[in-house]
Amino acid sequence: MSTRLDKKMAELKAAGKKGIFIYITAGAPDVETTLKAVREAEKAGADVIELGLPFSDPMADGPVIQSASVCALKNGMTLKKELEIVREIRKFSDIPLIGMGYINNMYHYGFEKFVTDFKAAGMDGIIVPDVPHEESGEMRKICAAHDFHLAEFITPGTTEERMTETCKGATGFIYCVSNNGVTGVKKIDYSTIGKVCEKAR
């Protein structure tokens, strides 16, 4: 597999640099603003865009992303419209694009169809926080068959045995969850994260 994401990660590693991943909710508050945000993020030095796929019950996300999802959904955002956003981004940028969404949407759409459609549009992979490694076997096979990354998760509470199992077949990057709970609602003690990353490496 050699995707835009693989190339970017290899480039960063060779330069001894950390990458900047910028999260943007697709369609919040509208398509035009989303496209402008991607342009500005890349211009400011972003290495990867994490494109949020709005969902009504984003259980891993805190109030800011929840509000952005509600806004996008109220304005009519759907997976088909998000496909168009990806296509529009590819007209002006080759930055790696990773989707972040929930399995309900993808399951309803058809997971393999989701992968093939979004890959064809220009997306490089997906983060699905509500599907644990133990339940993602079929998803991983589908993604591997289409050179489409499925991010694997570890946390400060992941055992070494489970970390080994989770990381051994991972592609693209490992998503290290920094705290227990949802995104962006409390001060985080980052002291344990370095140890988790070292174990993962």
C-alpha cells in the first residue's frame, strides 16, 4: 500500500518531524466554509486533514464537535454530500484526507460501497471510534483490499497483549486516545501518553 498518507508519514519520519492533523467537520456551517477551512489549514502547515463525517450521536466527541455535527446535519449534510466535498478538495489539494465517522452511517450506506466510493473520490482512510479491533475484522479486510486505511486505536489503559494484537496489522497510523472520556471536555494529563506511544512503537 502506498497512499498519500503513507508518503506523508514517511516524509515526516525521514525529517524527524511530528505531523499536524487538523480536524474539520464536513458541512459545518456549510460546504463553502469547509473547503475554505481545508485550504487555510493546509496553507498554515497542516500535514493531514481529518474530515469529520457528521452523525447525530457522536459518542466519542465532546460539545464542540457535537455542535458542529448538529449544525452540519441541520444544514442537510449527508454522506453523498460529503463525497462531493472530498471531490472538491481534490480539485485544489493533494493533502492526505482521513474521514472520521461512526459505523451507523457507514453500515447503512454499505461499508464496502463506502470504502470504494470515498476512495474513488480521494479519501485515504477512515477512523471509526465505535468499532473495537475485535469487531473490525471484516472492515479491515475490505479496507486492505482497496488500499484504504482503517485507523487502529490504543489508549493509556490498553494492555500490552491487546496493544500487540491491535498494532501488528495496522496501516497508516495508530490513533492513541489521550484520555478516558470524550474529546475536549477536561484538562488532560499527558504524562502517560509518551509511555503508551513508546510501547506502541
